[in-house]
Amino acid sequence: MKSRETGEKVKVPFFSKARDREEEIAAALYGDVVSRARRPAWYQAGQVPDTVDGRFDMVALILSLLILRLEAIRTKESQRLVVRLTERFVDDMDSSLRQIGIGDMVIGKHVGRTVSALGGRLGAYREAFAKGRGLRDALQRNLYRGEGAQEALDWTAERVREESLRLGQISDRAFLTGEAA
């Protein structure tokens, strides 16, 4: 491609600087999601099983809350950020599954299941927050897999509401510029 001003050949990068910046923002936000999902209180006071499944469920929960917040921004930038976050999640799940010994022949199927599980959880949490009810049921089903103690469920539901409110207090601009991470 040639520059209009000078007529000289100009290199056009395959990935734009904007995409690189989106990737940086998504990486920082996803890192924050994982950090929040690993907080010991979820596994102690909240009694989320401290297992591979329990940790997956917590990452899916916190990521779902972030995605719901980004969806509320309703811009192309926020939509692209949701895509980048989902890509980060897929990469993380792929890496995690490989670390526990899932081989190349079946990794795609397992990653597909985790993405499907994220979608199901996101839908359940989206519905619960939209209706203003049903969060406890969604948590019981998706986080505790039907086996959560009442006290732990109450504690977790309250913390999830607090996390959602915290995300709601962060400006749209802070998410889109990476300041929120």
C-alpha cells in the first residue's frame, strides 16, 4: 500500500494497534476476573468446592458478571471487548485442560463443552439479574450443582450482588480504556 502524501510504500500491520490495545485491555480484565474468582472467601465462607469444577464455576460466574456489565455499555467497542474476553477464556480453558492431561485428540470437544457451559451460566445469570429474582436458583444449579448449603448460598448470593453493584459503579470509559482492570 502507498502513502497518499509521499507515494512511498507503507507497511500495514496484520493486527491494528487498536486490536492490540483491545487485547491488552482484555488480558488485564481477564486477569482481574481470575484473581477475583480465586479469592479464598468464595471457597471458605461461600463453600464453593475447591476443585477444578468449582474453580471453573467461579471464573464463569465472575466473567459472566463482567460480560453483563460490558453488554450494558452497548457500543461496538464493548462488544469487541466481550469477544476478546471470551477468547481469553477459551485460551485459558484450553491451557488448563492440557495441564490436567487432556490430549490433542479430544481437547476441542472439551473446550467446546466449557464454552457451552459458560454460555449456559451467562444466560442464567443474565435472566436472574434482568428479572430481579432467581439468582439463588441459578447459583444453586450452576455454582453448587444442586448441593449448596443454605448459609453458603445466602453468603454467595449477597457477594455476587455486591460484585455486580461494584461493576455497575465503574464508568463505561474505565472499562473501554482499561482503567477498570
